[in-house]
Amino acid sequence: MVDFRPFRGVLPRLSADEDISDRISPPYDIISEEEQGRLQSKPYNITKITLGAKDGKYDEAARTLDSWLATGKLFQDDVECYYLYRQSFKDKGGMLTRNGIIGVLRSESYDAGNIIPHEETFPKVKEDRLNLLRSTETHCESIFGLYDRSDLDMGGIARNASKLYECSDPSGTVHELFRISERETVDSIRDTMKDKKILIADGHHRYETSYKYAQENPQEEKKGYVLCTMVSSRDRGMFVRPTHRLIKNLKFQEMDLLEAMGKHFSLRQVKDQAAAEAALEAATVPTFGLLFPSGKVVVAEFIAPRGDILWTIDTYVCQEIILKDILYQMPKGNELVIDYDHDLASVERKVKAGGTDLTILVRAPPLEEVWSVAQAGRKMPKKTTYFWPKVWSGFVLYRMK
């Protein structure tokens, strides 16, 4: 059974010269150094906490958070509530809306089968997030969970909720936060979630960290929960985007790589990146766009699919064949550096600017396939999915003190 409950959220109290956009941020792990500097120029931006480590420790960030509460820059709701988090955005020329319910989710072992991961994680990242929790005793960022059917009347919930904040981010996405405090609605949401399966879309590191933190504090019930935004898997605003691979420090001859690739893939040269993107969009098996520094663009179609469900996932084929079997075996293959980028326009700019030795365009798995892999008890490689829009941080915090 899933325990997703209301809580007394900690919310920003804005002064007359502030906008909620001064307080919030994208998730900590997608913020560039330049963007971090811009966000932290705001005196009460949440990144001062989430990215506030000094020599790997968050003691100063914890004191900063305590001071915001003490001076009224943050306040705690009087009653236990859920919060409706609505994001409206453009996609292919039209406007779409995604609705999420923010509450706190009891963390438990994946072995229980109620909460399902779909990607591998990095131990070093989890240690950093655990240090943040230990120091602040506060969940400042929400994980992103998908529940497996849509039984909630989101329109009715919105009509009975009170709006707290609204703003637009630099991408044009409109963020709105509402308080859900009407008791019948609160009880209905909690009851509805009990029998759901929850897929972690974003926040695997934070979820696994919260579970370890709960185990460290077994006598403190509040520390057994993690801040979570729940979205129906059937919400019309649900998207999975790919994360492309940009390879650096690769020492190779173009023809040697193509010869090795030809043993596993059907290869054909195309005009440009746009043509490769079109080929990937039309593909029905794992297919890749290979962008070379010479300007050559090659489409590689996997010709030997295997029975295991993971062999239908582009990033898995990329990891097992292109990286492990080919690139890592080339001269100085153990020195490869891999960067990731989900934005095709950004990828194109980086390729044209130079500095990448090989760029691999991949397809995102359909949401149904993400569920299938997760329910089969398998995990996709890191950076397989990019759920968009991201769940932003700083609208509401979960204080465990």
C-alpha cells in the first residue's frame, strides 16, 4: 500500500518587491554554473540551500534555512494540505497543461513493489543529497512520481483549491501552485493513492537518499517521508524526451569506427542533423544519429535485436554496443568523457562549435515502455529519460523538524 499523505507545507512569504520566480529554481542537477550564479544572486532563492554546500557540507545552508523561517521569509501552513502544481507549456505549436499533486510519500524499499525505479543512480550524488538532508532536516525539492491510472477529477480539485503563486520561467512554461485544504478532497486524494503503483520519473537519487535517511531515523516518523509530486501516467501533459550523448577525448579514425559499427548496425549517410532527427522519429527499432567533427552524419539502425526487453531501449544498446563493445575498446577508450544534452538545438550548436569528437543522438522510450521495463524489475541506463517540463523547486518545502 502506498502512503501518500497531506502535510503542513513550508511556503515562501513574498515581500512587496518580490516575485515567486525570485525564490524558485529548476532541479539542482540540471542547473549550469552560469544559471546557479544568476539564481543565487537572489537573496532567498532555494538554490542557496540545495546548492549551498561548503566543502561538501551543508551546515551553513541549514543555518540559512533556519534564518529564513525565523525572520518570516518562509512560513508553515496551519493545517495539513496537498498542493496542486500546474504547468502549462507549448509543444509543437499548441498549449498543454500537466497537473500534479504535491504531498509526502512514505519511503520504502523497492522490494515492496509499490514504488518502482526505472534508472540506475550514482552513489556520489546520493551521498551529497544525504548530507543535505542530515543538515537541514528538510526536503527542499520534490521527487516526480507517476501513478498508474487517472482516477482524480483534476478540474474539480482545481475549482476547490486556492491559488498561491503563479509565474513563467525562461522557457515560457507557466507554473501555478494551489493549496488543497478542503477535507473531503484531501481524504479522497489520500484514499485514491493507496492502491496505486508509483513509478519514479525524476528523483531516483533523492528517493533512495530519503529511504536511507529514514532508516537512520527509525523513531522519527516525519523523517520516513519524502516530498513528492504525483502525476497521472495518462495526463496529456506527460512527455519523455531523450538525452543525447556527446563524446569527448575520443581518439579514433572515422573509417575504423564505421567499420566496427557496421558489424552491429545498418549504416547510411544522410545530409545533416535534421535528416538524422527525421530518421530517428520514423524508426521502430533502436536507431542512432552519429555526428562527426568532419560534418559527416550517419544513421545507424540496430540489426540484431534480442529477446530481453532492455534491447528495445536505445540508451541500453548505446551503452552495451556502441560504448562498451566499440568506443571503450578503441585507443585510450578508457579516457572517454561523456556529456549529456536533451535539447537538439543545443546539441547542434555544440557540434558546430567543435570540442566534441562524436555525438550520438538517441530516441526516448515511450512512456508505456518505461513502465514495462520498470515493472519487469529492470533498470535503464542513467540519463535514459528526460521528463519535461521539470518539477521546479522552492514552491513548497517539507520540514521534518
